[in-house]
Amino acid sequence: MPTNHIDEAILEKVAPLYERVKTVIPEIEWPVHAPHVAAINELKKEKNAVILAHNYQTPEIYHCVADITGDSLGLSLEAAGTDKQVIVFCGVHFMAESAAILSPDKIVLLPRPDSGCPMADMVTPEGVREMKERLPGRPVVTYVNSSAAVKAESDICCTSANAVRVVNSLDADEVILVPDRNLGRYIAAHTDKKCHLWEGYCPTHDRLQVEEVERALAEHPDALFLAHPACPPEILALAHHICSTSGMGDYVRKSQVKKFIIGTEAGILYRLREENPDKEFILPSACLICPDMKLTTLEDILRCLQTMSPQVRVAVGVRERAKVTLDRMLAVPRD
Ligand code: 13P
């Protein structure tokens, strides 16, 4: 355990946490994080707060201060079910907005209000209305990576973990899928329904190149390639398994294979390495980093708990309609 000028008592207090994360957080970084980790963990108890962190968050957030971690679907369920009065959302804006929609009587804090989602910005409520006018009678299935206003124009939401199941649950032969064209094509390949796609995309997943994956597969012939359905179809064609971020965690844990090439945002590698110290994980491209997911720091979380701001609020008219679409998704049976 590293020691320097940092208060010994604080280091002592958080020592068990460092034992857990020392395979993913270098020794030299720990004295920087330790005082914030200790302060956040005290303050969240005092404020009756729960900290939710997406799988892409940094390891010091994910492993040292988060109470609940997971993919978009898991975190939506947690946000809907928590009995804590304050939810601190370490992720991006649309995730905190979903928490505010699902738990309207709670205080939802987003430590970095500037953590957006470029794909969510690629679709507007007006755009969805126009598409509905052009294609009347087709239900609109909207990926949770979208604004509350877009959800409010939709019939049901989905995440990468349940998209095919949600679409197949609908009593319709044709559907409109918004906003991710890559997830849309993946769904279209796994359903008999005719799919009309919005042309949005996640810039981080969309950047991954076939040559990068092929190179990684050639260098590591004993590895399996796991890909997120937000990757383009030509990347998914190379995948041994396609799933959400938490789906990757489950798959790796159960697998006898020791090496994996990971086709999603780099943050998930910390979780995978910490949970599977005997397995190796390879990122096929240095471009797999979402700048928005990397904005939140421990300092931001501490400040937001101290000031109880910034809060995410959704106007009541939008919120009520958006809640229907999220509730419908959460009601679709899971495994
Ligand atoms: P998950 O639904 O797998 O958590 O993915 C979230 C996401 O934003 C993908 O880019």
C-alpha cells in the first residue's frame, strides 16, 4: 500500500478497497483517489444517497464509490426500484434523465451535466413525429440512448440487452427503430418484423474498423471476439458473441476461454480484469473511448454530494409520456 503525505488514517480506512482494485488501479494513483473515496463514502450515507455507475465509468468510481453498477437496462431497473432519496448517476445525461423519469419523487444528481451522448443528439422529437407521419401505424421502439422528449414520442424503449426481445414482444409486423442504425440492423437480422431505421449511430462504436478486429484476431487466434450491438454490421459479422456490456461480464465469467477481444468502450476492461484476474482482455482499437463517459471524476461526485447539484429534472408533460415507454420496456419479460 503506497503512503506519502496523505493522512494515514484515511489510507487505513480505504485500504480494503485498494486490496480489491490494485490489479486495475496503479499504486501511484491511489493516494490521489483515497481521500475522495473516503469522503464520498461518508457523505453518501449522510445524504441517504445511492451511487449508480455505468460499466464504462473509471475504475475508481466503478469499484470504490458505486453502490450499484451495470448496463443501461440494469441501472434503469435499479433507478426504478431504489428506496434511497437521492440517486447520483455516474454515466451520461440520458441515463440520469431515465432515472428522473422512473423515480420522479427522488433527487437525481448528475455529477457532470455536460456528459452527453452524440447519438442521442442525432434525433429530435420533431424527427420522430415526421417518421411516424410517413409510416403510420408502426410502433416506435426507441433505444434508451435518447432524450426524454424523444422517448415521449415513442411507444416503447429498449436497451442493447433486450432490444430483440422488446421488438418481438410487439403485436405489429413493422416497427420504427430509433436512433441507432447499427442496433437497428442487428435487431432486423434477428426478427421477422420489417424494420424502418433512423440513421443515427454511436461515434465510439461506429469508429471500430474491420481491419483492427481482424488484426487482433490474427494476433490472438485463441481469443473470442465479443461485440456490442452498437458496432457496425461488418464488425458484428466477425463476433463470436454479441451482447450488452453486462452481457459481456456474464459471458466472460462463465466461459472456459482465457482470452477475449472486446468490441465496446474501453471502460469495461477494468471491470472484466478485476472480476477475472486469470483472463486476458484485448482492446482492438485505441479509438474505443467515449469522451462523455470519461468526464466524471471523484471530485465531481464529491462536489455534487456536497452541494446536492446539479439535479436532473424532466418537465412533467414529457416525463409522464416518457415514463410509459420506459415502464413498457421494463414490463417485457426477462430471462
Ligand atoms: P449498455 O446498454 O450495454 O450498457 O450500453 C450502453 C451504451 O451506451 C452503449 O454505447
